[in-house]
Amino acid sequence: MKEPLWDLEGQPFRPDRPLRRVVSLVPSLTETLFDMGLGDRVVGRTDYCVHPAEAQAIPSVGGTKNPDLARIFALRPDVVFVNVEENRKADALAIAARGIPVAVSFPCSVAEAIALVRRLAALFDLPRLPVLEEMEAMVAARRQAIPERPPRVFCAIWRDPWMTFNAETYAHDVLTLCGGENVFANRRRRYPLAADLNPDLPARQVTRDERYPRLSEEEIRRAAPELILLPDEPYPFRAEDVDAVRALFADTPAGRAGRVLWIEGSLLFWHGTRLRRALQVLPALIQG
């Protein structure tokens, strides 16, 4: 398993000062810090750090992709938490250039997400963390309850074009743990877009992220999902979209059974303590 937190040199994050003032540019980590009892250390957050409600009283430094660096500098943080997917490397480098430690995370599985929480507990000298113990117990119990024949699931994360995630992502691992079979687990993203949507066209060899394939409607139909999930992030699917998507894929098992569900996207995509809520809510939804 890879290191849960590292610096911008790719080395394990080892702060040279106590972490009393924290800026979090990662919504899931902001929530996690509060759940760990460290909310009083958080002095800056993003506009998207809305959980728990108390976090919204913390000054915002802007968006995850466009933070106000001047605001961050003015807060004099001891550390800024960033994530590979959610934040821009240019911003992280600019923060580090001011002598502010930057801690980078990128969990791609449930086990790595739990390791990240465990590492945070060590960083903040928390010898015992009840929320971590609860998460570990819930994960162990869920692993024993995964059905032998899980329902086949297509989870949309974008439309026009349709997009989903493959087995190399945290969302896939959560979906699997909660009792679903990702029908596009082995599907890699191809470049350019035309080749992704049509496998008969030649694809370029690239060194880019291949974990989020783009799909044609026909490919989704061929996958024969028994359940279609419409999360409210990253694409802002709404409850009103359910009927239209069900009609669009009416000739799939999910469409015929009316198994198209609108869900809270953070349950799949927010690593950290949000995993507890995912394990409470998603299994019943997925397994019907």
C-alpha cells in the first residue's frame, strides 16, 4: 500500500512543526478533521467544504480548483491539505514556494482511505480514535456481507458524453464493498474521445489518466446494468433526471425494473469518515 500522505517531492509527509493551523482544500478531509475532533485546528476551507455544518463557519479560500492563494498565505497555516484529483499542482507548488508545508493525498481504495485517517491520527498525536475504530469494524462487517451474486451497476459521473469509473478508483471499491458489481470495472479510457466512444477506431498511446472512460449509449445498453446510479456530483444529476434516464435505457434490466436511483455523490467519492455514512446507506439501495 502506498504512503497515505506525501510532500511535493514525493516523500512521506513529515512536518517539522506542530500542526495547529490547518487549511484544507479537500472537502472530504475537512469533514474528516472535524469528525476526528480537530475542527478547532481548521482555519481555512473551500466553498465545497460544507460538511459538517460547523465547517461552514470557517473562512473560505475559494474553490478546490481556483483557491485564493493570498487568503491562504494570510491565514499562516502550518499545513495545507491537497488531493491529486481535486486540486491543481500549480496551486500546491505556489503554496510550498511560500514555505508552507503541503500534504498530498490520493486514496484509490477503501483500505487506503482508512490508512489516510490512521496517518492523520498519528500526525495530530491522537493515540486512540473512536471514529477510526468504528470505520474499521463497519468495513470488516461489510466484507462478510457482500452477496455472491451482486447486482450489475452502471454509475454515471457525467453525461454528454456519459462517463463512469473503473476498478482503479476509490468509488469502485466503495461500490463493490456495498454490494454492487461495477459493469465497467475493466474499461479503460481511450484517447481521443472518438476512440473512447467507438472501439473500432484507433486509439493513441498516451500517459494520461485512464480510470474514467467515456461511453456511448449503446455500450451502456450492451453492459446490461441491473441498476443505474445518478450521483449528484461530479455531474449535478437531479432527482428529476431519473425518469428521463430510465426511459433512455428502458431496454436494459435497470430500465425495465425501474432501478434508476439518484444518490448523494459524496457517499461514493468522499474518502475519509464519510465512508461510515456510505456503509450505512448504500448497501440497502444497491441490493434493493
